[in-house]
Amino acid sequence: QVQLVESGGGLVQAGGSLRVSCAASGNIFNLNTMGWYRQDPGKQREWVAGISRDGSTNYADSVKGRFTISRDNAKNTVYLQMNSLKPEDKAVYYCYAVVRATIYWGQGTQVTVSS
């Protein structure tokens, strides 16, 4: 089994910054792409960013230039640094990881941005 545990969510004012983390553990041999989705109540789940094992990154247009995804392969951890946060960034942020072609999900961490 694969476990993903997120941390670092919270409340921040608009324009502020926050970093969320996600640590993978368990049967993670061949841990490949990791990344983040987000979902606000009443809205569809939205892909935010992804990073391959070799460090190649991709971002949704809505966060490009404001968010930075990174990972520490030695710690099996992925990070999402969120700067210049906007109220519309408010959501539950879910970490995902691809292990041997199977996608695993974290339990989510709440990010709230006050205007």
C-alpha cells in the first residue's frame, strides 16, 4: 500500500504565501510523478501542478508564475510553494502520486485565503 500525508495548509491573507507538503510512504518502489489537485465545494476538482521524478514540472495556467512545485526524492516528498495567493485559490489541496501506473491520493489539506 501507498500512503500520502499532506501538511501545511491553513489560513492566509490575500497576497500572502503558504507551503504545503506531501510525504509518500509504504510500497513506493518506482514512485514516479507527484503533484497536486485542488477542489473547492461546489466546483470541479482542478489539477494544479505536477512534477516528474527527474524534476520536470507543469502548472495550470491559473497558478503559473505564482506557485512552485518541487520534490525531494530522498524524502519521497513533494512541496507546493504558493505565493501571491488569491481568494480563488481557496480549496482543499490533494496530493497525488503515481506508483507503477496507479494513482494514489492524500486526504487533502485545507487552504483558505481571506480577502
